[in-house]
Amino acid sequence: MFIILLTAITMTIGAYILCAESNSQCVTLLVFGFLAVLSGLTDLKSHVSRCTIGHKRIARHLTNMLAGTIATVTATLVVNVSTERVWIAWITPTLLIAPVITYWNRRTLKG
């Protein structure tokens, strides 16, 4: 959780630098930095309050790991695969992996 918060801070600093240089990629870093802050703060809150235990903890971990998979596959596709419609590379991993997250969460939380 501390690593993701540190990463979020680094992304935000990077976004500030890119925005100062009028580089449009600053938007990407701001969005992912914001998501990293949300993820890190949620993890920190659940760790401090100790409210996420047992099946809930496993479900949260699976969700975070599969979300990381979505991010990695998306980045790989966007950088390495050319598509006629650019948005296809951005949305396909989410459309394919999000149902898997839902399935595993339901299965894990049932016990």
C-alpha cells in the first residue's frame, strides 16, 4: 500500500512536469495517479481498521491483481498493437477481464 502511494506521488510530480512542458501525456499520468491514490488509500484504510479479513481480503486482493493485469495488458496493447480504431486497444482488456473479476469476487465471497 505504501509503494502504490509513493508511485501515485511520483506520477503526480511527473504529470506536473509534463503539464508545465505542455505535453498532453500529463493527463494520462494524472488519471493513473488519481487511481493509484484511491487504491492506496483504500488499502491503507482497510489495513488500519482491520475490517477486511478472510474472504473479503482475498476478494480485494484478487480484484487488485486482476486490475493490475488489465492495466498491464492495456499498456502493452496500446504501445505495441495498431488498430484501425485506437479506442479498441484501450477498452478490450477491461471488457474481457472485468467479468472475470466479478466472477471470482462472487465465488470467493460465497465461501
